[in-house]
Amino acid sequence: MENQNKFTFSRRNFIRTSALASGGLLIGFNFFTSCEDTVVPPVDISKLNFKDFNAFIKIAENGYVTIFSPNPEIGQGVKTSMPMIIAEELDVPWEHVTVEQGALDTTNFSRQVAGGSQSIRFGWDALRQTGATAKHMLINAAAAKWGVNASSCSASDGIIKNANGDKLGYGDVVNDAAQLEVPEDITLKATTDYKIIGKDVVNVDIDKIITGKPLFGLDYKVDGMLYAAVLRPPAFGQILESYDASQAKALPGVIDVITIGEKARNYLNQDSFDRSAHWSVRLSETDKVVVIGKTTWDAIKGKNALKAIWKDNSLAESTEMHDKKLNDLLNGKEFNTMRSDGNVKQAFASADKVLERVYESPFLPHNCMEPMNFFADVTNEKVHLVGPIQTPEAAAKVVASLLNRNLEDVHVDMTRMGGGFGRRLYGDFVYEVAEIADKIKQPVKLISTREDDMSLGVYRPAIKYKIAAAIKDGKISGYHLKEAAVNSNMYGLIPHFFPAGAIENYQVDTANYQSNITTGAWRAPYTNFLAFAEQSFFDELAELLETDPIQLRLDLLKNVKDGEDSNIQYSAKRMIDTIKLAAEKSNWGKTKQGVHQGFAAYYSHNTHVAEVVDITLKNGLPLVEKVTVAVDCGIVVNPTGAKNQIEGGVIDGIGHAMYGDFSFKNGKPQDVNFNTYRLIRMNETPIVNTYFVESGLPPTGLGEPGLPPAGGALANAIKAATGQLLTKQPFVKSIQKHEANLKV
Amino acid sequence: MANYNLKINGKALTVTVDEDTPLLWVLRDELNLVGTKFGCGIAQCGACTVHLDGIAVRSCSIPVASLEGANITTIEGLANDKLHPVQEAWKELDVPQCGYCQAGQIMTATSFLKQNPNPNTEEIRNAMNGNLCRCASYNRIEKAVALAAKKMS
């Protein structure tokens, strides 16, 4: 392991400082881009505009520190963990730190996005460097005051000391430090010296959450704000023909009924716009009827009183049709080859045995607990947008374009989000509310009911995999994976995930069917289902090869040479260590009678995860008792937050594999609320025990990687218990069928 | 529109709303008590849970007209000078992820513990089964209810 305190930075141009008019030091920095030489942070704290910096640290004259956390918080914990990293290097007691959510810089491109579990991974260096730079400036200021050499001074817990035993608090020297140059080279702490990183730090918003303080987008209010409920087509493929608003308008709380859609259509019909696999397909097709109410209830009641006539505009699709389309693709010849090693054709031609399976998954809605909503106030001077969005920059840019405004006039404030899971990457509701506010010229909040939310449409696409393995002389000689998906296929480095590199003849092919149903990212896109398919397949392969499922993975991983192929980013060594930790902690193969185990391991989002599911049978039905999880995410910044992410990800993975079902008939979603759409509930949850591989390597994200292995480990445990092979999600349907067959 | 006299968090209040307005929207839009959350509108998710005369109910599905004289407690009224033991347990175990459902979870838990101060694991799991947590912070909710019971005994 590299000694990290010898690792110094010299790229200093992303940090600027200024003395605050009110006293104290303001440090502005930009994670991913340099700052212009001319740009300095404001001296007036109220003028923080995040224009050139995406985060700030304020050190007040009393030594207390405010960290303006830049990235959107969707429950993944970055509002706590990112400031922890700054505070560690700044070396202040965590009790002296206050965290505030930063606003969006709409003009300066940066990665102010919650998605892909990348906030911590990308922020790690810049956050540490910024904290350390501030500390060094404070030490330099104290040294100058004492007239001693800075190298003879040190700082810890907000106090600077010199060799004579003199002490100064950070607050005593902030105003002097603000006058100093930003130092060129600074030294970071050794990981062994960490006092905050690696300790449990409770969510910084905890008090507000548990006492019900306004925090979320739905809670945001301004005087005179109106509410908007939007009536959209009930089915994909339909558009508005006509509507009658007379009953809605007769309601005392309804202020107006308008239509929107024109601006979005104009924007989306630009030649350059890539409409494939985008939220906007549905939005661009039609006008929507909007009821403006005095209250939320007025708007909802008004929407329910609307009478609209819809007409078919494009194909009315159904789940049966998707099934057929995807099967045809899998059995067809038109594929894009995403990775090809050796000669798969030959491997299969000369195989002793071939195992082939098809795995199937449905569409899934995200179902964030906080339904989609957003606030907009459009005036001649500015466009003010407030609410929960994972991609504030993109939203601001589209709104500027939609309303034909300068980007500088569009200001986005981010609220805490009641879940994201990928849904809030897509800003359709932001564009809608901007168009509404532009039309009515009054501050307005768009609100969605659960029915709107579940049927207004961005879903995980339905996907099928066909996986085949060639066996020769008791070894896997060939592996061929085909993906057929609705709208879009696996992307980036996913085709290079395990078992790429471990099997000589290896090929991944993809094909897709273009649907008018909008699809997009859903927590751990593609791998949320791909991992189940592959990890179930490997379990069967182990049976076929008469070897232990874990041993099969370990043997295959021995074939992988780390660093040999730049596309292969998983580390065989790290994966082996992770698997071994899971096997040890779960007592793999040594459980008491009646307990059945299933194993899966998966690398995604730069994190290695291995899971063992323990189930028992109750009246012949599987009861998921326990999940043992081993994780290598490098340094664990905030263990309590990290475990929370894994616990949630695993149960989410089990819940959706078990119960998640979503179908279409004549273009219409068949479930629109929780009375028929089943999410996992407490009664059905296992206890999740999480163990981290000890590591001094840079941290990686945890929002997503816990989820993908869960479905596979569960399916493998059920197979071990009942012999039932599960290849189709949701499992609950197949299990019920299997039960029924057994009883007959 | 009509006037309704409500007693919320110990305070007598009058609101002027339509008779079919669910308590949830009276709390959120009329009284600025936004701690009670909207999740499904059909009493399936528990995000809107409040206490009606001490019993956990779904405020999204109770019209204001049926509440004349009732005693309502919301998440805002749970803590007095200090946090309720259930809130303390939630904090101690760092339960929330996104946090949106947690007010409803806490209201269900406090009402449940009043009726059953010494629950076993199965009773906790059954009692909390009506409250969805999309982040699936269920393990911690379960542990926090048990911890709160211990704190209160």
C-alpha cells in the first residue's frame, strides 16, 4: 500500500480564498475543473452563487466551520460523507462542523450529479486537498504571528501549536490566513492518522428528519405559491384529442386549466436531439392538461374532474408483445458485439457439453417515496427552480433552452430528495413546471400523485439474457452472453465485467427493440438484472462441473491477470479477498440443518461485493433469514452510512427480484399504486450483516453495488433449498406456480 | 368550504377547507406541518401516519369533516423539550437513508409501543409492516423500535 502522506499535489488552481466581510475565511473550490485566475469567492457570504466553485468552506472567527456540500443528496449519504473528508484534512472536531446543501452553478460545467455511485470516488482527491490546503494556510498564518517557521508548527482538532507550546485556535488566525497565498504543495494525512474518516458519523440531517422539519422538495413553499396537477395520456402511444375542463373549472379551488407541451415539443424536435432511450419520447408527443389549484388537494380534485379524450398515435404495446420481440431478438442474428475474446464459435463446436439458459426481467418503476415534484417561478428577471433532481445542471440547461432564456438567469436550488434510484436523473417534471410557470407567471409547484408517478413513465427496461457455456474436459471453454433489451443496451465497461478475462473464448452480444415506452437508468442499470442472470448461471455451471459454487468463481478468477486489459476494471485479487471474507463470515457450507445458502459475487460501480443468502423453508416456501455481505470499496469513509447503503441495496435487490412486476396492456401500465404493485415490506426482510475488506485504497461508491448480487444469491439459495431453478423475475410468481405444481 | 375545529399537537385550530380534504393536505398546505408526508394517497405506504387519539392512522385517507373534536398528533408534536425515545433511538442507530418515510415510521412505532411496551421481534415486524421504506432501511427501523422499547421501559 502506498504511503499516502508522501503523495503531494501541485495542481493548485482549483482553490481560491477570500476574507469575508463579516470576518473569517472563505475557501471556494471546484472538484473537477480549474478556476479562472480572475475568479475569487465573494466577501459577502450571502452572495455565494456557486458560479465558479461547486463547494465552499467557511471558517468563522470562532473557529467553527461551515461546509457547503455540493452534490445532490438522494439518501446515499454524500451530504455527510463528503464534508467528513474535508473535515478530516482540515483537522477540526466534527462537532464544530455544520453542513449546508450547496446550490447549483448553472454556468460552470462540473459533475454535480448523483448517479453511478461516483460522488465519493471522484471527489476524494479534491476534497482532501482542499481541507489540507486550508489547514496549511491557517498554520502559515499562525507561524507568521509567532514569528516562527511554519514547519515547526502543527495543527490538530482546530488548534495550532508551535515548538514553544504556544497555541492558537483556527478562529484566531482566519483573517490573517485569508490574506495569504494558496500554498503550492501540501501534504495529506496518512490513512493511519484519520480521526473522522472511518468513524461512524450520523446523517447530518438526522434531527430535521426525525422531527419533521421541511427538507424535501414537496415541503418547499413560498408565499402565494400555487399547485399544478398534470393530466398525461393514460397509455403510451396515445395523445390528447380534446378535453373538457368545465367541471374542473367549476371547483372553487381551481384557478385555471391550461395546456402545456408546445415548448417541450419544439425543443425535442430539434434535429440534433437524440430521442432514443430518453425520458422525452412520451413528453414530446402530446399536449398535457394542467390544473392550477390553490392547494394540492384543489389541483388533484381538479385533475380528477377533467374529461379528456385520447387518441392512438403510435403502437399500443403490451407485455406479451415485448416478450415476443425480445425472444425474436435473442433467437435472431442481428447483434452488436460488445466484446469478443478467442473463438466462441469454435469452443461451442468442440464442446463436450453445453449449458444454455434464458433469463427474463420485467419493466420496473422507480417508486421513490417522494413523488416527482418541482417548484418554478418564472419572471422577466429570472427563472427560479427548486426541488429534488439528480441532474440539476442538465435540468437548468434544458429549461434555459425551452424558455429561450440565458443560462445565467436560471437558478436551481436543490432540496433533499425522497429517493432517487435513477428516476430523478430525468427532469421531465422540471421542464413541465417551467413551462407552466412561464405560462401563468406565478410561483407554482408541480405535484404528482402516486398514480401519476408510477404511470408517467421512466422505467427500467424489460431485458432478456441468453447465456451459453461450453464445457470441455471438465472446464468452461466458452461463454456467450446475448442481451435483448427494450430501447437500449448495456453500456460502458459492463461487457468487460466478470467473467470477461477469466474464460478464453468469451463473447457479449446485444440487441434492442425500440419501444414508445420510456426507459432509463434504475439503481445499478443493467447489472441489477445481469448479475442475477450470470450468478445464477454460474451456480448451475458449478453443479454441472461438480464443484463448489464459490470454488468455481475462485478458480475462474485465477485466470485473470490484474491490469493486463485496461477494459477490465475489476480486480481478481480484490474479488477473491472479498469472496473469501463472505465465505468465512457466512460459515459457507457449514450451516445447521434446514438452512440453505446461495452465493453471488459481483463487481459494479468500482466496488467488489460478495453475498451469501441464508434461507429456511416455512410451509415449503422460502423464508429469507439472513444475508452476509462482504464489500471492498477501498477506504470506508463513514461506516454507519456505508452499511446503511449496503443493507438497503441488498434488501432492495431481494425485494425487486422477489416481487417487482410491471406489465403493459394496450400501452397502459397495469399497476399504478401500492395496492397492487408490491414492494418488499419489513415482514419479508432478512437481517443483513455487512463486512468490509480492510483497505487503504481510495474509496469507491456504495449506492448501487450492494444490489446486483442479491437476486442471484437469493435464487441460488432457493435452488439449494427446493431444487427450483428461477430464471424469471419476479420470483414470487414462479415460486407460486412451482408450489401449485407440487401440490397437484 | 366550511370551518373545522381541530386539535393538533395540543393546540385548538380552525381551518376553512372543503369537507372532503384529507387531513394530510390540511396539515401540509393549510397548517404548514409538512413533516407528515404524501406517499400513495390510498393508505398503503404509511408515509402520512399521524396519531388520532393516540392511535396511528393514515392521514391521506381521513377527510377533515370526520375529525371534529379529535385529538391529532403529528411528527412535529412528538418531541417536547427533548426528543421522544423513539426519535432518540432513530438517531442513535442512524436509521434514515433518504429520510422521507421516517416520520411515518416513527409515528407508527410510537403508537405501537404505547400499546405493546415490550414487543418481541415478530411483533415489531408485524407492527411496522404497513410502512414502506423504498431505501429499505428496514433492519435499522426494526432495531430502533426494539431500542426505543428498551429506553422506555
